[in-house]
Amino acid sequence: MTYAKRLQALMLGLALLAAGLPAWAADTATGTTAVGTYAAATGGTGGPQAGELTLQPPATQIASEVYSLHNWMMGVCLVIFIAVFGVMFYSIFKHRRSLGHKPATFHESTAVEVAWTIVPFLIVIGMALPATRTVVGMKDTSNADITIKVTGMQWKWGYDYLKGEGEGISFLSNLSTPRAQVGAPGFEPTEKRGDNYLMEVDNEVVVPVHRKIRLITTANDVIHSWSIPAFAVKQDAIPGFVRDTWFKAEHTGVFRGYCSELCGKEHAFMPIVVRVVTDAEYKTWVDGKKKEMAALADDPNKTWTIDELKTKGEKVYNTNCVVCHQPTGKGVPNAFAALDGSPVVNGPKAEQIHVLLNGKKSGKYPAEMPAWKQLSDTDIAAVITFTRNSWSNKAAENIVQPAEVVAARK
């Protein structure tokens, strides 16, 4: 068999391989890759597993299609690799000069040129069709059962349930791994790290199973990216822009992800946790969350004692401020300003209220103080009162009432 004929046989084999792609595409469309079966076999946690070598177990139909596409295309690439290099190495070995073979004298072959043009074209088309259908499906956010606005911020996520059951629920989601487990540059952690180290939050996103969830993403400072690998969702959250995506979980469980955009020094501390529950459990969560929000909606006209504000302010500080300004109020040298001894904290309270509501740019530190308008009037008043009465601070105006924050917003 001449070299040209061998090459033609190889191209014919690859053509047959490409011809099998539409049949696989039909299998994917009918859900041959069982989401529930595969997820159940791996524990159904939806998070990264020890020793995992491939994609996370899919928890949605779209994720299942992505998983199948990935495996199939890797298989096609492997077959092409083995076939091409196999023929190449075989030809080099069997037709080497030491065995007396002489170079072929032909300069062109119409059949070979047609084959190596048509066959790759068929392979690309065979890959593109199912991939395009999956991508189009990923972008179809119509007819959603629940719509949630996701806001990225340094370094936490904000969630607002805009439409569907749970409408009106709003909360911030922060990393809940203790700083003692994280440690500091040059220092070892002082606590043993848990199983969900850096993958746990204080407020999980809760959604019902078998419901289409539309996510509207944006950001209030820099670009972030909301990503849950088990859902095959990765959507950038860009300041000033609104983008959307969706998912529909096929089974209950807890699914974990991260901000997938390098967004600052605490980028590694922006986990995402979604808990998928039954309809009955979701209704119970919605009722409980609304009661919790109602309890937290304090009357801004109420006059608080300084001890009440300090106690509440310490909780607000530990949830929102401690990452940048540290528990001691010392800040981070050359990055974040210290609150202990700060002229703003010890000066007129109106200026500190203004900073929290509107943020502050500083040429001295590379990191900017973001605006905290999303906090309630009571939370802002409490955290300001706490900082003015903590560490070595002894501000003359040492208490701020919620009504003063209300007035400053106007």
C-alpha cells in the first residue's frame, strides 16, 4: 500500500468518526447522561472532591451536556492524535533510509488534498452543532420561576430575590471561615481547618429543586464572576452592566463555587454556596427569612443607648469591616487605613457618616474605602459608634443614632 493510499484510509476513518457525532448529539438531547445517577454515585455534594481528575459531577441538564461534550471532544482529539502520530511514526520507522527505502517522487494528490480539507471540516461541524445547541440553551433565561439579583463587591456577595416566591428577600453573603483558620502572611493558622475551609458562608443562597432560577449579575466596585461548576454557570458581574444566566438543579444538595475573577487581595475569600431544597423546605425558609428581615428592620426613629449600639456595632464590624481593618483596628500597612487613632473616627461624626455612605478615595492607600449604603441606618450608626468607642479612640462625639444616618442619606 502506497503512502498516499494509507493517508486516504486514515482520512476515511476520521470521516466515519465525525459521522457518528450527530447520533451522540441526539443522545445528549434526550438526557442519556443521567444527572441524578451520576451525582448520586459521587455523593451529590456538588463541590470539589479529593482526588478529582475531571469536571465536577453535573447537577443540571446543561452541566450534564457540557460534561458529555467535554468527554466526547477529548475522545475525538485523542483518536486524531493517536491516528496522525501513529501513521507518522510508523512511516518514519518502516520507510527509513537504512532499510533501503527511497523517497516518494509524487508531488501532489488530488484525493488526499480533498480528503484533508473535507474531513476536518466535517469534524468541526460535528463538534460545533451540539456545542452551539448547548451554548444557546445556556443563554435562554426566559420563563424563569425565580429571579435573583447577584451583586459582587469586595469581598462578598449581595443577593436580592426580585421575582417569584421569596420576592423581597435580601441579604449579604460573607465568608464564614474563621480568620484563625486562615492565618496571616508569615503566620500559621491557630485553629484546625474545617472540611469546608474557604468554601463556607454565613448566608447561603437557597432555591427550590426543579425550578428555573434566573440570575442577574452586576457589581458595585470591580469585575467579579459568579461561578458554580456543578451548574455549569460562570457569569461575570461587571460594574455598570447587567448580565444574566440561569440554572435548574435536578436534585437537592449543597453546591459550592468561588468568584472566578481576580478582584483584589481578598479574591480567595469570596465563596458561593447554593443550597437546593424541596418545595416545602423552600417555603419554610422563605417564611423564616422574611420574619428575620422584619425583625432586623429597626425603627430609625428609635433612640438607642450607647451600650446597645456598641454591642450591635461590634457584630456589624466583624461581619463587614474586619477583613480590611483587622480586629484590632490597625488596618493593613500600605493597603488599608487604621481605624485605631484615625482622625476621621475621632473627628466630627458627620464626616465618618459621609465616608460610610459614599466611600472615600485616598492617594495614600491603594485600596479605596467602598460605599456601604446597602447597610441599614441602624447598622451604620452602630458600627460608627463601636469604632468611636473602641481601642484607643476617644471621640468627643461618641454616639451616632440611626436618625442621623437617615438625615445624611437625603
